[in-house]
Amino acid sequence: MSRLRRAIAAQEFLVTAEVMPPKGGDPHHMLAMAAGLKGRVHSVNVTDGSRAVVRMSSLAASLLLHQAGIEPICQMACRDRNLIGLQADLMGAHALGLHNILALTGDPVKAGDHPQARSVFDLESVRLLKLIQQLNQGFDANGKPLTDGALDLLVGAAVDPQLPSWSSLQRRFERKVEAGAQFFQSQLICDFDRLEKFMTQIASVGDRPILAGIFLLKSAKNANFINRYVPGANIPQTIIDRLAAASNPLKEGVKIAAEQVKLAQNLCHGVHMMAVRREDLIPEILDRAGIAPIQDH
């Protein structure tokens, strides 16, 4: 059983972190950043064409991490694969020992660096969750038996507690729970009152661990960029002003992230850390927040 699956079963406070696959053939930087997370996170998320920007495949990058002794969560998006390709990659992930999957719809192609590319979207995240549930039960998308064995994938989903439409948020969350999501990682959280409302009014019904998305902001410019280009992001002006006034904005960003981890500790079941290309600072953030290193069982 994977470390993440054991931690969920034991109802531990969960810590995951995100790493980006390389843009090219050299995984050195990704592996170096992930190596520093050993003993601090239960699992490392490997993005799959995040913001529709081309990078190494999440499947290949996840395997490299797995071979380096780092447990990955392989993100899988519906944008770039048809129904056959999704099933093929899920079977391949299982065979390679990559048993943690995050099922995503995928960011729109127009948002990325290849707007001329064609989107697929045979499925979206809820139907992908249902497909994985079916594969775990030993059947393909057509209901035919998997003659060479069922899969055993732990599948998670994304959630955005800051979605403006409360009814839409509730409906989508409940559909993902029903479709088989075993854990949820949230988008970047800045409104912790909203997170608390989500936890008490919606998430409590699903009985699934919720990990709050905590993002390391490196400067006021970085925060403004995220507000402009990341769908759903809404970093408050008070945080942007705090970063702008700091003599060392990166240190202030670490401090803000640690404060947010502490807030999340009192509200939900874990945190999902995002520190693009500065994953080496995640242990410091966790230390500041009083999150102890993870003990292997």
C-alpha cells in the first residue's frame, strides 16, 4: 500500500506538493526539487500540461520520480487524450507501479503556448473518475472484462471552494464523490472563511479528505500575474500590498504561506503545496507552520 493510501486510511494530516515536469529531456531540476521533499510530503503531484503549456508527459515524469524513491501522484487530463488513450495510459500507470492518479478535465488549449493545437475532451473529470472506477472493477469503458487483470488506482480530484456559484460547487463535488474520488486537492486558497463554509456545508457530506491549495507567492508581481492568468485565482490586495512593502518579498511569501498552512490545519484534512520552481522552500514553510516530518510506518 502506498504512503498516501496508508495516510488516508489512518486519517493523518496529509501533505502533498506539486512539481512541474521539465520542458525538455533533462529531468535534473525536477528530481532535485522533489528529492528535497522526501520525508516532508506523502506524495508529489506531477502536473499534466498545466495551463496548456507543453512539458514532459506526466506519466514519464512520474515514473522518474518513482524510480528515485519519491511517491508520485500522476495527474491525468482529458484535454489531450481520447477514450482509448486515457485507458491505455491508466493501464500503463498501474503496470509501472504508479497507483496515485489525479483526474482532471484540463485547462483550455487557448490559454497555453500552442493555441493552434486541437483539444480532445472525449471525457471530463467526472466521467474520467467513473472510467477509473470501472477499470478498478476490471472492466473497460465498453463494459468488457480486462482479460489481463483489473487496475488498483487511488484516484483524487480537484475542487475549488472559491467558486462563485455555491450550488454549482456543491453539485460538482457531490458528483465527483459519487464517481469515486478518494481525496480532493483544492485550487489556490486565499479566502479561508470561504474554505470553512465549504468544509462545514459541503465537504462534510462527502467524508473525503480535502487538501487546501497553498501557493508560495514570490513577489507582488508574481501575485498580480497569477490573478491575471490563472483561472479562478483571486489573491486579495492586502496580500499583494504586503509583498510589495516587504524588503525581501520571497521571505514574506514564505511567511504568508506558513500562516495559511496553519489556518488550513484547523479547517481541513491536509495541504497541497505549490511553489513553482522553488519547491526547495516547502520544508521551510512546513517548519514555520509546525508541520513535523512524516514518519514511515
